[in-house]
Amino acid sequence: MDVERSSLCNCVVNFLLEEKYLLTAFELLHELLDDGRDAQAIRLKDFFSDPSQFPPDQITRLNSLRVADPQSLLEEKEAMEEKLAISEYELRLAREDISKLKAELNKKTETPHEESSESNIDVSVNHGPEFQRQKRDSSLYDLGPLKDNERRDLNCAVKEYLLLAGYRLTAMTFYEEVTDQNLEVWQNSPACVPDALRHYYYQYLSSTTEAAEEKIAMLRENESLIKLNERLTHEKVFLLKNKDLADGQISTLTRSLEALQKDLKDKESLVQDLKQSLEHQRKELNDCRAEITALKMHIEVSHLGRNLVASNVDHVQSQSLEKYKEDINSLQKELESLKAKNRIAPGSINSINSEKESAQTEEKVVEILEDKSIISHPVDAASEVVDNLVYQLQATQTFDDNTDGSEKVSQELSINSSNDISIFKNGENVSKPNGDSQSEESRLPLKSDNLSGEANPEKTGLETIQILADALPKIVPYVLINHREELLPLIMCAIERHPDSTTRDSLTHTLFNLIKRPDEQQRRIIMDACVSLAKNVGEMRTETELLPQCWEQINHMYEERRLLVAQSCGELAEFVRPEIRDSLILSIVQQLIEDSATVVREAAAHNLALLLPRCPNVEKYFKVEELMFQLICDPSGVVVEATLKELVPAVINWGNKLDHILRVLLSHILSSAQRCPPLSGVEGSMESHLRVLGERERWSVDVLLRLLTELLPYVHQKALETCPLSDDPETSGTTFSTSLLELYAGGHVEWPAFEWMHVDCFPDLIQLACLLPQKEDSLRNRTTKFLLAVSEQFGDSYITHIMLPVFLVAVGDDADLTFFPSRVQSRIKGLRPRTAMAEKLATTCVLPLLLAGVLASPHNHEKLADYLRKLLIGGSMEESTPTKRNEIFNAIRFLCTFEEHHGMIFNILWEMVVSSNINMKISAANLLKVIVPYIDAKVASTHILPALITLGSDQNLNVKYASIDAFGAVAQHFKNDMIVDKIRVQMDAFLEDGSHEATIAVVRAMVVAVPHTTEKLRDYLLSKIFQLSTTPTSASDVLRRREKSNAFCEAIRALDATDLPATSVRDFLLPAVQNLLKDTDALDPAHKEALEIIMKERSGGTFETISKVMGAHLGLASSVSSFFGEGGLLGKKESTEPPQEPPKSPNPLPPLPVEDTRFGRIMRGNFTDMLRVKVKSQEETQNP
């Protein structure tokens, strides 16, 4: 069908061109292009683009009438690109069809004519279509001119085809262009058939061999398409079957997943039941321990009776012995019952074993006591038995809590004598048993001469710890916050010595939560306590007791507590195993780096730097490097400072992967700028290459450039250490000598650490510079500082032979590359701009870096001066376009941000000022205007103003007018009285010329300075406007009158926005407004409305009288006050324009207020409703 449509279309195109229906052909061209049928429009485009048919001057004149709309052009471009893609696809299909037809044609021609030569076959194949076309054309010409009925039939057939094909606009044009025939009615004739053109085409095909072959090809193509459709249908059915099978498998897997989830829930419930059972058994075990404690208290009471029976030992000996035996038997029964309970409970195996050992120990004690045949002191013996029993119970508790058996719980608590927690003093050293099972004979005997006995220090100390642990949680809340640190020794002692792990966890929690929001000093005290505790308890208890408390505090609501955790990570890392440091502690630090509080992230960076040297394993290096870059790009400056000063050196020394850090750093710098949107969406413009940086991206690039500067010493040191020519005595210093660079240029050594700077770093910085618009001076300044640091670090030889050539090539200048190896020279040459757009980017973006960062190094001042003279005074400035000059001025403007270069720049500028070249003087004035914002008042008085006065006195008008704009820039930035007086004198000199151009230039230059200058200069400008507006202007030159009027109106509107004195308003502003309102022909309507509003605001109640006078002068039927009436223009805008304050007195000419300030006008404008009522009442009073 596409071939048929194309053939019919080609027939119509040929007919329209042969019959000279050009309007219809032109309309058909546009509709074909809109329809995406560019292939059929080729002949029409060639015809209408033929210069002989349509002269270029006429086409240019017609094209200039069209207003170029960028948006419509962009839309047309996108549409054309889409159509081009479609056309390319259709062209490819057409070429494939042509190749198939050629192949079939070759087969058919070779079969009947085998005897014909190969050359004839090639000619017929290669030139067959053209020959047939010529044959058809000649046959058409042989038929003679068309008859009227033939023309009518063809016209009707073409019109019918255009309507059926959807080209309605072309059909309408064709109908209008055929004026001698009525195409609406087609008379009955043999040629009048439905879809006539297609029938003609089919008839033609059936009458020629070529047409028959074309039809056969179309039928074959149709058959192949039908087969392809059937194959796709079969594939669709097969895919549907596969989809059904996949759906069945998915449903089966879903059911199995649900079953597994159900089993998982059942197991989770079982685990919960087991946990509850375990908690219940632990509770029972605690109850048993409480009973044991009660028995111990009972034994203590029995000890008190020993002194009472000492005097009558013989009498009560047997009774006391029996009594203690009964007590021991009762205790033994209690222990057996506890043993039975522990067998039933599914508690821990360690607890059951400890209870068994305790029972066995008690039985052993009883047997030893019963087997003794001679007891010299029964009371002491019984006391010893009870003490032994108490000791065994204590040992059992210690074993249950998994404490160290060799722990010296018997040490006197008097070591904390400053806290007064010692409750006994013992004059002799009593050795304590350890947790292992020992026989009774191994224990030291009690003194036989002390009948009263002594309390066991071990037992007493443990009880004291128990009492302390129970009391501390109750005491802490009632101690003042500022004095709670005094409890730290007690808490530390209890944590260190208490045998119960649960109690120790509770006390450790109390230690971390001692103060709700601790300050810096309080955190330091708590951290010192934690470090001391970690030293005493060892690695295992630090990992199991202190670190879990840190983990629990990570998400605490108070940042002071999270800060305490961050500070503890680095200091406690010394007291845990290495594998814990790079797993648990690193995870804590990683989570703290994500914290919302700045102080927490700063502390995390600091403590990560402390942690790294204690991590011997560097498997987590890339994770740590990622954390480092995350902290570098942190939005807080203090976090960035901590990272740069502490973490970055720690990461480099720990991981020893400087190359990887540098590679990732450059990638981050470029990607941060490249992901920003372009400055303009118009492709091909310079703004489309520049990027609009957001605050976040600008900050990221800035801190990454700072990091690059911080890494520079490491890069320099590594380049020196890896120098393959280190035996050379000249390389022993800290810089790179010329002889070393010559050896490097020979290309016989590999020195990647040295090449990184000029092969990777400088090109990436140049690429970054080409993404920064002109306003990004802060980032350009940061890059310049880095380049200056490179100059200082690497030395003069490196700057001259390596660094300077790279940037000279990048800006398009010639450079000496002899100090680069041949393999590097090609990469450096690739930096040269190849297109006009690249040259513009290089001048705008790279030239400032060359001037301020490379040539501005301390030892290159002469080179900088020579290069500036080449730019400004050499022939390149005169040959350059205005755009190129502005780009050079922008580069010098950036150089002026560094104050040390001002003297050099002004010396060159003075050479330009005194030059005889007019263009150079104009350039000097423009450059002075550009650099004014970057100098101080002293420099402006001593350098800028003398140069401008010299230029202002020049005979050439262009030089003089250029200096006027520069004077305006000086007035805008300086309020010094001496500078202002000099400007006034010079402006008077300009105005004395009396030329129209000078007057306009002075007024517009001063208008720019109005919002920023002094009151003296504003009054001066206002007085000059009044004088100039009073002077009559030539009535014949309307354009000049309008230009002057517009300039004066802009100045008055700018002055009205400032706080003018009342005298200036009365003497100059209002009369100047009146003078401008007189010349209505030269006044722009917008300016006229603004001036009348100013008149109304500034004149108060006198406006009606002034308006009447103005109406008489201007010859208006109704005064200007009707402009503000209910039916006037501004009367209709009363709801949006705030009404002004009415006059204070009903008199028609009240006195002016002392001073009408901008604040007062704003205040009047805000009280709209109140003032509207006052205005109405005032009008009624004035018009009785």
C-alpha cells in the first residue's frame, strides 16, 4: 500500500508541476511534510528551491517578514527531528525494496537473454529506471497537448485523490487555482469512475511490463506479510500458554510461601512461650536466692550471741553445738529443696551445676564437722562452719553470674576511703579462697585465742556491694545534677565488683544516664569513668556491658546523650578486641554520621579518626572512604573542618590508597556540577554548556576543592618518593628541577604519581571551569587558590615547563610542550579548543584561571604583565569582536579580586589611556567601569578618576561617552565627598557641551547611581533635570524629544523612590514634572501616568489647583484631575492602587509637609479604607 500511495502521489506531483499549478503544488509540499512523507516531497522541494524559478532576493525579503519565535523554532526543530527519524526508517525500507526488485529484475533479464553481454546487463540494471522514466516522458510528449476534456478528467481525478488522501487544504487551493473549469461536477464520461486516479494507475500498471513486475512484487510482499502475521500469531499463542504455566507455578509457590510463613509464626510463638518459661524460672531462682540471703541474715544474728556464751562455755557447750547442728541440718534441707527445684526448672546448665556443687560442698562441710572427735572451742568451730557455708553460698552466686573465679572480692573497700564506704578495718591480712572447690583443711584456721571472733571481710564486702547496688538507683534521682558526678566512684565500684550481671547492666545504664543532658565537662567526667571502668573489667565485660549501652543511646531524643555515645566510641575502642572495632563500633559511628545534630556528626568524625589507627584490618576501607566523602560534603562547616583536619589524614595513613581517593574526588567534583541543569535550553549557545548550581551543589564543589588542596602535600610527597630518578642529587630537595623534567620528557620512565597532576587533575579542573557561569566567582576563587598552592608546592620549574603550557593550550594559545613525553603531548594538545564555541568558553572560563592562578604566582609577575599587555594593548584586542573583548574584561575583572595585582593592572590601563588609538581608549574606559566594584576609595581617587578625567577630556565623542558610563559606576560604588565633588565637576563639563548625546549619557549614568549614592549627588541630578527640562527643545526633531523625555522620566522615577528633602521636591522635582507633562507628544503614556501619580503624591492637596493650571497650559477640556476621577483611568484602579493621604486643611493650597519620606508614603498606602473615607469627606468640603 505504501508503494501504491507513493506512486499515486508522484503522479499527482508530476501533473501539478507540468500544468503549472504552483500554488496547489506548494500547499501539497507543506501537507506532505506535515504528514511525514518527505520522500514524496523531494521533487517539490527541489523545484521550489531552484534559484532560476524563485530568485533568492525575493525569498530573503519574504523570509525577513516572519518574526522568529525561539519557542516555535524549538518545537519545529523537535517535530522535524521526529519526522526525520520516520523518514530515515521509510528510506531504509524503500532501499530494501529497491534492492529486492533489482535482484528479481536481474533474474528475469538474465533468463531470456543469456546471449547478451555482461556490460549491457550492467547498463540496463544501473540505468534502467532512468531509461524507463525518459521513455515514459517521451511517450507523454508524443501524445501531444492535453485536450479540454482530458484536462477536466485529470483535474477531477486529482481533486478526488487529494480529498481521499486527506490533503484538504491542497484540494481547496487546487479548486481555487483551476478557474476555467468547474470541478464540483464531473460530467458522465468513460473516465468518471470512483477513485479514478487509482484506477488509472492500475490500468497503467497492467499495460506495461515494468508495472506488472511491480505489481507482482507487491503481491509477494503482501504474502510475506501474511506469513509473518501468522507466525506472530502462533508465537502469541505459545507465549500465552507459557504465561498460564507461569501463573500456575506462581500460585503454587504462593501457597507454599503462605504455609512456610504460618510455620514461622508458630515457631515464633513457641519461642515466646519458651522465653516466658525462662523468665518464670529465673524469677523462681531469684526467690531462692532471696531465701538464702534471709538465712545468711539469720546466721549473722546467731553470731551476735557468741560473746554472751563465752563466759559459760562448759555449761552451754553441748547445747550450742546441738543448736548449730540443727541449724546446719535445716540449711541442708533448704539446699536440697532448692536442688530439687533447680532440677525441675529448665534453666541454664551452669546454674544447675553450680547448685549441685554448692549442695555437695555443704554436705562435705557437715561430714567434716560430725567426724571431728576433738573440738577445742565449739563456739569457734561452729562459727567457722557457718562462715564456710556463707563463703560457699557466695561462691555459688559468683559462679552463677559467670564472673571470674579468681576475682579478689576480699580486697578491702578502704581503697575508696575518700567516699567513706569502708565499714571495717582489719589489722591482719586474711587470705581468701578462690572460686574453685577446696577442702576444709586448705583453709587457714581461725585464731583460737580470740573467743569473740571477727566478721569475714569477704562476706562483709560483698554485702556492702549488694547494699550499695540496691541503694544507688534510689539515691541518684534525689542528688542535684551538678553534684551527681560525685557518685561516680560508688557506681564504678558497684559495677566492677557486683557478681550479678543484671544488676551490673542496670548500674551501667545509670552511669550513662547519670545526667539528663550533660554538658562538655560532665560528658568528660562520665567518659573518664567509663574508660577507667573498661581498664579494670577487661575486654569481654567492656564488649558485653559498656558497648550495648552505647548502642541503646544512638537514637536518644537528646543530642547531648548521642554526643556522649559518639565520644565514647573512639575512647573505648582501645579496650575491645580488634574484630569488634571494625564491626560494632564502626556501625555505631556510621549511624551517628547520619545524625541530624551537627555536634554529633562532628564528634563522629573526630572519633572515627581515633578509631582507624586501632583497626589493623583494612577490609572496610572503601566503606570508611565513603563515610569520609559523606562527611566532607556535610552542610555544616564545623563537620567539614573536623573531617579535613582529622579524618582525612587518618584515612590516608590507615588505608594508604591516595590514588583511589584522588580519582574518586575528581569524579565527585565533576559530577556535582554536571548533574545541575544548563543555564539555557537553547542548544548551540554558550549558556547551554554552563550549569546553574544550587546551594547544595555549590557547597559540595567548594568543600571538595578544599579537600583537593588539603591533599596536595600528600600528592607532592608521593611524587617525590616514587621518583624513578631519585639517585639524581638535584632531586633530593622538595621541588622538581629543570634537569629532572628534561629526563622525564625523554619518555624513558614511568612516573604516574607525578603525571596525575597535569594529566588528570588540570584537565578535570579545566572541564569544571567550563561548567561555571560568570557569577560563580567563589568557586573560581577556590580553584585559583588550589593552583597557587600547586605553584608554591611544586616550584618554578614545574610552573614554567608543565603547568603554564597546559593552561595556555587550554585557552587556545601556543605553548612549548618539549618537557612532556610524547605519550602525554597528545593528551595535552586535546585540551585546545576546536570550535568557535569552545574558544568562547575557554576565554570566558579558563582565561581567569590562567591569569589569577598560574601567571599570578609570586615568581611570574613579569610574565603576567607581558600577557596582559598582549591581551589589552597587542593586536589581538583590536582584531577581536566586542563579545571577545567583554570576555577578556571579565577575566581581568576576576584578576582584580586579588588586591596585589591592582598596581600592575592600572599601569597597563594608563598606557591604554594615553595611547593614540581610539579603540584602545574606549576599551580602557570600559575596563575601568568593570573593575570599579573591586577597588577601594583611595585607589579610585588616585587611579580611576584621573584616568577617567583624562578620557573625558578627549576630543573623540565615543571616548568621552564611554568615560561617562564609567563615572556612573564610580558614583554608584563610592560616597566619598571628594569623589562626589569630582564627579559633579566632570558632569558639568559634559553638560556644557550642550550636545544631546552627552546629556542623555550623563542622565542615564547618574540614574544607575541614584539608589546607592549620597543625597548631595541626588540633589545635583534633580537640579540638572529641572534645568534641562526647562530648556526648550527643537519641535521638529520628535525622536530626540522622546529620547530626552524618556531619560528624564526614568531619572525622576528613580529619584522619587528615595528620600528627597522637601525643598528639593518643591524647588526641583515638581517643577520638573510639570515641564515634562507639557510636552505630551514626546511623553510615553506609561511615563505620563507615573509622573501624574508622583505629582499627586508629592503635592498633597495642591494637586487639583496644579492640575487646573496644567490643563490651561496644555489646552485640555477637563483638567488632569479628571484622570483620577471616578470615570478616569486611575479611578477605575482604586481597588488596587492605595489612596493617598488627604490634605490636612480644607484650603485649596495648603503648605507642603516638612519632609515626605518613603516610609511615610508606605504607611499612607497601607491604611486604604480609612483614607478612602477621609478623601470622600474632604472632597465634599472642597466642593460644597
